[in-house]
Amino acid sequence: MKTDCLFCRIVTGEIPATVVRETDTTLAFRDINPKAPVHVLVIPKEHYVDVATLAQADPKLAGEVLETAANVAEHEGLLVDGFRLMFNTGEYGGQEVPHAHAHVLGGAPLGPMLA
Ligand code: 5GP
Ligand code: ZN
């Protein structure tokens, strides 16, 4: 837990969020500014600055984030038509919140990735 981290504060409940799924090690909640009809963020409860740091330090936990993302996609009805699973990483990757998170986006055609 990093006290000045927005997503760590969502994990503790200090900042409210619409949680859609929770496991012992991961949390999924709706993005506050959705970019698609379904836009859910999936995070490890433990603080890692980005997905590269997470995957190298704890690949099992990184896999659990993917598993929760897949379960969210299934629960939100995204498996048939497809969806986008995305980790913005660092400055050039457009990452704004420095706590590793997957974006699960779907519910409509999303177009080319960099459009
Ligand atoms: P990034 O650009 O770091 O990959 O994505 C950060 C995401 O977090 C953005 O899509 C943004 O809308 C979302 N976000 C920022 N602040 C909050 C918040 O307080 N609550 C929730 N649920 N989402 C947030
Ligand atoms: Zn954090």
C-alpha cells in the first residue's frame, strides 16, 4: 500500500469505486471516465508502478490480473464479439495513474488501436 497512490486508496476503500469483481489479490472497477460502453480497470491489490515492473517481480500475480480481466470480459458479455485488453505503460505509453492496471474495453467496435 502506497498512501499517496489513487488506486491503492481504492483498494483500501478510502476512495469509492464501482467494483465489479474482487479476488484475494486483484480488484476490478469501472473507469470513472469510460472510453467505451464497457470500460473496467483491473489492478493487483499490491502496489506496482506499471505492468512491466509487476510482470518481472511477480509473474504469478500478473497472470492473476489477466485471469480477472478475462472473467470481467466474460461477465460483461464481451467474449463473443471481442474486446480490448490494454496496459498503458510509462510516459510514452500514456500512463496517467502509476499503479499497474489493465483496461478492459468493449461493447462496441473500437477501431484500430492507435486511431
Ligand atoms: P491510464 O492513462 O493510467 O492508463 O489510465 C488511468 C485511468 O484511470 C483513466 O482511464 C481514468 O479515467 C481512470 N481514473 C482516473 N481517476 C480515477 C478514479 O478516481 N476512479 C476511477 N474509477 N477511475 C479513475
Ligand atoms: Zn498503488
